Amino acid sequence: MEAGHFWFVGRRAILQHWLRRIALPAEGLVLDAGCGTGWTVRWLADQGFRVMGVDVLSDGLRDLKARAPSLALVQGDARRLPLRAGGVFAVLLLDVLEHLEDHEALQEAQRVLKPGGWVLLSVPAFPWLWSARDREAGHRRRYTPMMLRSRLKEAGFRIIDMRFYMFLLFPLILASRWAGRHHPGFQGFEERPSRWLNRLLLQVVRLEVAMGRWIRWPWGSTLLALARKDPLCQSRNPGLDGASPQAGEDAGAPEPPSSKAGAP
């Protein structure tokens, strides 16, 4: 599903833009914490990144390892990463924080990152959008920008960029959530759109992502953030906030979704 689903394709395009923007060194390790099925790990490896995937569930990792034996995949928890401190250039937390104690996962990302390292993350937006889809996915919360900023700053990160995603399709998301509350059969609409509808929505998402380079969308169903660890910080120190601006502007859940379904 992750390869062609409109929501994943759009999120991937934003992440790719950010990864190019921060210009990681060729030897820099990228960690996908809470990698789920591992599709993003494989995508990053195909892009030429040195990447490792960590997830609390072994099934998805085992299946991916069978298909791509060269990938670095480790079973572990995003709150207790099986990595030494200060060895990672970038940590991805893609629709992970909403499943667990988010402050623990962010503090752990801070620990394993090199000074000046980056965290790229996505979370579901707006608590008032809470629906049966959140409960089924094992979410504990949805985020406002203020909530996410607070969590990142408390963990010692400097926020470089934060943006909404799924602005143009927001009316459709609202209609889908309303229909899902009154007609349970609609709850799978966003996860499994028909082929023709997915192609149509994909064109809308691509337009939004392209326009988003110049337009700051005022809302959306997903929040993405790019943040940086202080280049001078050898260990977690929330009091330091002097990161250089040179490159730019909520694994392991108790009950994570089986398909890493982020959901708009």
C-alpha cells in the first residue's frame, strides 16, 4: 500500500525535499525508528542513503529481510533504541509519536543523534479530528502545532520547519470522518481508495506538495516537522538552543498499526 497510496506518496515527497535540503554526508546513518513494514527503509536505501530500520514488531522486519537481505533491520523500541549515543545523523519518526510516550521517543532520538543531527517526523493533526480510525490504529493522541512544538523544545530540539499536509483534500477528510462516524462502512475509504480515485487524489497531493514550497498551508490532517539537535550539544540539554540555521528554515508502540498505516 505504501508504494502507491496517495497519502504516502505525498509525505515521501516532503521528506525527500527535506533530506536533500539538510545535505547529509554520504556516510551519515539515517535511522527509521518505528519502521513498520520497512518500506521507507527500502526506499531510502534505493535513494543511496545509509539507513537502518528499527521496529518493535518482528513480523514486518522478517518479511522485508527475506526480500532484501542487505538491509540493516533491528527489532527494538523507539523509546530504548539499541544504538550508542551520538552515532546517527538523522532520525525519522513517521507516525510513531502518537502511539507511545512521545517525550521518551524524542529524548531517545536526542540521545542517539550526533551534535547537529536531524529529526524528521509526522503526526496526525487536530484532536477534534479524532475518529474510529485513530482508535483502530492504536493512536493515543492527535497534535496541534503548539503541542508538537512544545514536545520538540522540551526534548532539546530547535524547530527548523513545521508544516501541515493534506490541506487541499481536507474537506474530503472531514466528509470521510463524518461518514465513518455514521456509516461504519466508510471507515476504510481513506485506507483503500479505488484505483481510479487514488490516481485522482495523487494528482491533488502532488499539486499541494509542489505549491507547498512557496505557500504555508494554514491547516491539514497531518503535521510534519524538521528539527535539529544543537551542533554544540554532546548530550541532551534542553537549555541549549543555538543550532546553526545552515540547512533549513508523536519504534515501537504498545499497539502499533500492522501496516504502518499513517492515515491522513
